[in-house]
Amino acid sequence: MIDIYPIASSSAGNAYRVTDGQTMLLLEAGLAYKEIQRALDFKVTQLAGCLITHEHGDHSKSAKELMRAGVMVYTSAGTADALGLTGHRLQIVKPGERVQVGSWIILPFEIEHDAAEPLGFILANAAKDKLVFLTDTYYSRYTFPGMTHLMVECNYALDIVNRLVEAGTLHPAQKRRLLRSHFGLDNVKDMLRANDLSKLREVWLLHLSDSNSDADRFKREIQEITGTVVKVARR
């Protein structure tokens, strides 16, 4: 059974603790190290590793401090170079190449974002759980057979963005960047419709924008498509 705990999920910082009861991982490190320590009850050493999708600070802020604390960091070569990460606590991973971390088999895959070499991750275990972690991308080129859990960015709704542009509170340039770098409600729906959801048991909606989203609406509309438990990471 997978247990997901969102430590933080916003443009101010992202970090999620995930465990299958055997191996605990941190997905993203976009908070100050002390905040991560507190969220984990100062049991950082129990982490088997930290997966980082890309170099933007709201996803990677404390990567170096985690490594100094003895935590292995798994990320792409492009992300490591952009962050200046080196040393024996760094594990470079490549899209399509599996790596084992404790009880998890992790498969990185390519995503679309304005970063050096961004990744998404599939986490699978012997219990046949399959967690897909997909954030900070405007498109998913892949489908995910056998997916049981989904953690997916749902940053904005296009109609809300358009209203803000028309009202003059959101610059058109900000809209253009948003559409080319983040996953919106329509993207999530399209991705879900493209997948076999027969084994899906839980969905977490991540990284909702403070101004461009509607948590209750997003949860309701995703539940209508999936027919399963949908939770919103509001931290």
C-alpha cells in the first residue's frame, strides 16, 4: 500500500514523502532543509533517496543539504549540472533506464518543461503498485499501463486564465509561459482519457496555482473521469 504525504505543493515549494511501508522516498526538495526536517519528524536519515524532476528552486532548493545529510539524490545529468550537484550521493538517471531504490523500481521518463533535462518518474514495487509522478510539464507523450496511483500537476484552468488576462491581472506573456510549461486541468483530463484507469485507486492533484485554479472544481471534474479517490495537495 502506498502512503503519500504532501509536505508542500505550490510555486513556493514542492516536496512529497512517499512510502510503500518498506522504503521511504522524498519526491522533490523545493523547501528549506529545516522545513523538510520538521515535516519528517527529523528522521531524514530514514529516506532511501530523493527524486528531483528539474532544477527550478521550488523543486530542488535543499538538494545539496540533503546530500550532505547522507541522502542519495536521483536526477538527470542536465538537472545535476544546472544545480552544481556532484559527489557520491548523486545518482544520475536517464529516461527509460530503470533504477532500484529499496523496494521501488523507478523508471524516469521525459517531460516538457523550460528546464535543462526535466523528468517524470514511475515508481513500482513487488506489490504491483505503480505510482506515476508527473509535474511541471505541459504535455505527456506517454501512457502508463497498470497505473494504481497518480500524482499529477493541475496548475490552472484555461478559462480562469483567460478571464484574468481579459481583466488585466495576468499579462499575456505570463499566459504563454504557463501554457508551455505547466499542466492544466484540460491536459490532465486528456491524459486520463488516454490511459486505462481500471487499476487506478488514488489521484493527487499537485501544484495548483494560487490565482489560476479552483481546487473544489478540479477535484470534482477529475473524480467524474476517474471514478476514484481524488485528493488535492493544498499545502
